[in-house]
Amino acid sequence: MGTRIIKLPDVGEGVAEAELVEWHVEVGQSVLEDQVLAAVMTDKATVEIPSPVAGTVVALGAEVGGVLAVGAELVRLEVAGEGSEEVAAAPREAAVPAERPAAPVPAAAAPQPEPAASPPTSRAPVGPPRPPGDKPLASPAVRRRARDAGVDLRQVRGTGPAGRIGHDDLDAFLRGAPKAAMSAGRAANSGVEIVKIIGLRRRIAQKMAESKRRVAHFSYVEEIDVTALEELRASLNGENRPDRPRLTLMPFLMQALVKAVADFPEMNALYDDEAETLERHGGVHIGIATQTPAGLMVPVVRHCEARGLWDCAAEVQRLAEAARAGRATRDELSGSTITITSLGALGGIVTTPVINRPEVAIIGVNKEVVRPVWQGAQFVPRTMMNLSSSFDHRVIDGYVAARFVQRIKGLIEAPATIFMEA
């Protein structure tokens, strides 16, 4: 028998290293040619690494969460034939997030606990007993289910690699769990769970920390009367045309943003703080911060300056669905020049959004509320909303930022002007 060492391949775009986010094989397992061995994550996307040959796994090159350099040993296989050989597999972009996702959720909602798959009736927790004090291995989704069910995962035997606890193991435990293992009444809980931050969540953490460290953030909040816009939106949605998506606030804001950046081109720009250059873009490529089961993603609606209202709405809907289902491509998740972030009904009164570096501006949408507003002689009910926006103070002055937001405010409060040609 011979040995074949599968190396981490060059996944493109100048990437020198990648994080291992999931193993699809374990030591001792037989694999077929083109069978997926592992999933790795770069700054741009999750990539699956298939096996170029059939063989048996004899060694794994890293643990989940480890970072491997391009060319490092990923998997060692025992194959038919003599001698040893080192090869790099051909990567392919993963179709789904590395972490098993929960069901799709609205953009403003937090991810919900993942529903359990229907377990085979004969499955039983046949893994070895866990040594006292040993930390149980399980995905965040399994941990959520266990926490909701009041189950101490230290009592569950895992049948996966290295005793990893899966959904089927948890289901088997729940079918025959002893009463003592279940939470009953009020009791002190001294348990501590250590959750390793890997995959997309690690990338988000790194990017947010880098943005806060390198960008001189300042935020500006303005109150906007969206009564007229909401009346227009309701009227347009009342037409119930099957060839058009339902309109939310987002496409109106995108159209207003296109007109505003035409007057303030420095907002639709990328700042290279090493070269100390500001790259102003003619095309308005709006990133839409979207909550997904795998974490925050920012799909990009390209060339909004060339899109109409319903075109923007349809593209936002398409990209959000793709991101939540894990189908968004690398190109669809990169290339934005300015970003909008919204928590919808959860938007609160004020937020201080973090800039999507190297962009220089981000527009944050807060929730709408109906409240009395004084209009000269009396109070009248108006639908009000705050825009909480952040800017890079290294290249955007406070006065300019305020004028920019005031321009957006004027367009939204008189929505007909959004569609008027200059």
C-alpha cells in the first residue's frame, strides 16, 4: 500500500491560509474519489476540499478551528500502490454554510433553534462514556437544543468523531433520558460552557475588531418623518401585481441613497489607509447587512444607480434568501461601496453601526413609531424613524456627514422627489 498526502490547495484571490471549519471524514474511514474531505473558510467564502483519489484516512492535519497555510498537509490517505506522493486537491465553493444552518429567518430576527431531523427509531447512544470533567463536543445548534430541553450534554454519549454529539445522539438521549438528568424547578446552575469561535463567526469578529481598531468612527443620528413614504408604499403594494415584489422601506432608502451620493461622491468610496487614497466609485454598490443562521452576511446589490424601485426590491429579496440558505456566491458577498444595516422592528431608538471597512459610511435604520408631532397649532400623529449612521472621520468631516444625512432625510420625507430626474 502507498501513502497519498492531500495538501491544502490554493483557493485563489491571493489567499495564503484558510481556517478549517468542518471535517467530513475521520481517521479509519474509507473515502471515494471526489468525496468531500473538509470545508475551509477564507475571507471570501467557504470552500469544500474533495479527495483526488480513493483511499483510507490515516491522519488529519488539523482540528476544527485551526488555520492552515496553503500547501500544508490536510489529510493523509492510504491508497493502493506503492510509495508516497503529495498532491493538492481542487477546491470548490461550498453550497451551504459550514455550520448546519437553522431554518431561514427574517432579516431582523435572531436565528431560531434548529429543528431536529427525524431520527431513526433504532438509533441508540452507543458511544463510550465520557470521562469525568471531559468537555462534550457538539455544534452550536445541538447545544441550543440541549439547553432548551434542559439536558446536560455531559450526560449524553456522542457517536461522532472523537465522541462528538450529534442531533441523533441527543434525540436518542431524550427518548430515554433519566429524570435526574433533566432540569426540574429552580436550582443553582454552576456550569460553564466554553464555545470556540470558528468559521464565519470568527471572520465577523476579526473584521469588526479590525474596523473599530483602524477606523475613526463617529455616528450621527437624525429623526425622519416617513408618514408620506409609508402611505406611498402601502398604495403601491395595494396594486397586488404578481410580477412585482412587495415593497419594504429598503428599496426606497436605496433609491434615496443613490441620489444623495451623487451630491456627496466621497460617501460612495473606499479608503485605503495604507496608501492613503480615497477610491470614489461611480457605480453605487449597496451592501445589505443580513442576519443569517450562520451569522451576519453582507450581500451586495450592484449598480443601484441603474436599477428602479422594484428591481432593487427584487434583488434584495433574492440575495437575502440566497444568503440565508447558504447559496450566496463569493461575488455576491463582496464589492460593496456603501452599506445599509437594519434591524427592522427590533431596531430600537438609536444604534451605532460599525463601518464595513474599507467603506467610509454605513446607514443604519431604526424602527418606525407613530407618535404625536407638533405642527404649528396642534399635535398630529406621524410615523417617525431614526437613521443612525456612522462615518470614517479620517476622510469624512462631521459637517459633510450631517449634510449628507439631511439630503437623505429630505428625499424620504418628500418621496416623490426620489423619482424626479435632475
